[in-house]
Amino acid sequence: METIFSKIIEGSIPSNKVFENERILAFHDIAPAAPVHVLIIPKKFIASMNEVTPEDLPLIAEIHSVAQQLAIQLGIAESGYRLINNSGPDGGQTVPHLHYHLLGGAKLGALTG
Ligand code: 5GP
């Protein structure tokens, strides 16, 4: 399925990349909600958390590893950060391609509904 993120993966829409390998891409969010706000996405199309299969679990684990490394690289590992997945309408998902928000660089507010 074509989304804004598939266009970013193929390069037809530019992005400010902070990490890329054959399976994963990470780039700065266009509308940052914190001083550090990076999106980490699989290059494979997975619409949302609901579509993650057991075969995808190594990819999901690698996304966590990339998040851990990016937190160090972006200087937020010690001060703290959040890794968030929004899934579906009630979860606030606006782009139907699985992605994780890495947020930090300031004291973040409490998670509330
Ligand atoms: P969601 O609300 O689906 O969890 O997160 C989607 C995120 O994608 C939002 O934080 C939004 O700012 C970001 N976003 C939407 N379009 C673009 C874009 O063209 N480039 C970048 N870098 N981020 C985008």
C-alpha cells in the first residue's frame, strides 16, 4: 500500500534520515512533539501493530535495537525517552504504515487518554 512513508522509503519524498539499513529507516518527524522526535519504520509494509506476524518479530526486535542506539546517538539515553506505537483510530494512528515514535530531550507529560 502506498503511503507517505512508502514514498519516504523510496525517496520520492525527502526526509531527514538518522538511520537506514536494508530493513529499517529512521528519520526526524516533520512536526516534532518534543526536542527529539524520530520515526522508526520497517521498510516492509505492515499497516499497523495488528498486522505484525510471528515472522516479523525479529524485525520488531531490531527496531528496538535501533531505538536504543538512536537514543545514545541523539543524546537522550541518560535523560530518558519514550518509544511509542500508535495503532488504529483510537490510538491516534494517522499514517497506515507501522511506525514507532522515539521522543525525548525534555520532561515528557504523563500519558493520559
Ligand atoms: P501517527 O499519528 O500515525 O502515530 O504518526 C505519524 C507521524 O508522521 C506524525 O507525527 C507526523 O508528524 C509524521 N509525518 C506525517 N507526514 C510526514 C512527512 O511527510 N515527513 C515526516 N518526516 N513526518 C511526517
